[in-house]
Amino acid sequence: MGAVSIRQMADRVAGLMQERLGIRGNGLAEKLRRGGRMLPRGVRGAAARLAEAAEQAPNPKLMMQLDQAAVAEAYDVCVRHLGGLGAGARRMAALMNFAASLALISLVVFGLVVGVLYWRGYL
């Protein structure tokens, strides 16, 4: 794995952050600084390791010190989290959650109305 491939990994994660989370910035490090709180702790740490590796990769001496497996694992964690659902699937999931909550509220209100009618002697 070379400096170019590490830079490509960081650019891919930065692009996914902009696409999925709407975070703007010029690089992965800046996007993490601006909107890293939108990511879970483990993913945020993996993205920070990837951003650090992308900054160290152009220097040949620092490149030799990088753990290639750890960089690949950090990339996999970030892509697995950010590449999950598309915008349409997230919208559909939010709509289904809203419909389920409305159904539950309706059921509870109906039960309360029937309970009050029974208590008052109308049923």
C-alpha cells in the first residue's frame, strides 16, 4: 500500500462524509474537525487514524512507520458505517418509524377511550 492509495482511502471516506452527513471541508481532517461528533466513537477514532495516516503518507520515513493493516481496518470501519443506507432507504425508514409511532399512539388512545367508556358505564 502506497501513499497514493492511503490518500485515495482518505478521500473516499471524506467524500462519503460529505455525501451521507453533509459535512463540508477540504479534507478528511477538516471534515472530522467540523462534523466528527455526528459519527459514533469507534468510527470517529478510525477516521482520525486514517486522516493521520494520510498526512504521514507523503513522507517516506513516516510512511515506513505506518501499520498498513491498521490503516486498512480503519478504512473498512469507516466505509462500512458511512456506506450503509442510501438517502432513499433512510427516508423510507424514517417514514416507517413515524407510521409505527402513529399506530401505537392511536392504539393507546383507543384503549383509553374504551376504558373510560367502560368505567363510566356506557359499555
